[in-house]
Amino acid sequence: MTQYVSDKDLQVVRNGVTARFVAGKPRPLRASLVEAAIGVGVRPADGKAPELPKNDARPSIEFIADAIKTIKARGKKGDVTTNGDVRMNVLEAEVGYDVTTEDRDTAAALTEG
């Protein structure tokens, strides 16, 4: 498994998964966190360019439903509309992918039933 390193202490979080970096100390990294980590300055310890995961995958309805539950559990009023729908930008940030309104509505129905 490729080791990654940061020049400063930092934490990378994506979809509820966290990786903590201590400056200069290499550590392994889950594939789901590689892109987010590279975006904040983390680099492979061996100096080679990382292989970023492909983002053409579409999240499952169940994954979106779990994200909706997480967002609603936080209880932030700004995360939902006045009629109770989770805001698209909040949902997409939680899921890490683009989400259609149809997928959001289908997933929301799963959380209510």
C-alpha cells in the first residue's frame, strides 16, 4: 500500500472517514481519501504521482439515504429546505459525488419508510 506524507499536521475527512497526518510521518491512506488528501497538500512518500480513483461511479440510493440520515441527525436548519428536503449542495458535499434530485427524493423516501 502506498504511503502518504504531509508537510504539516492535518486531518483529511471525507464521507465520515478521517485520516490524521503528523508532519513528515508517512502513513497508509484509504483509496476513498486519496483525492481529498492530495487536494490539501498530502503527497506520496515515494514522490511518485498518485493514481486517483475514478469519479465516474454513481453512488447507490442506499448510500445517499445514509447521507440524508447523517445530515438530518446533525440538526442544522440550514441543511434542509422549509419543506424538509436536504439541500442538494449539502447532500453532494456529504456524499462526495453529484446527486440528482430524483436520486435524493428516492433515497429520502427510503429514510421515511
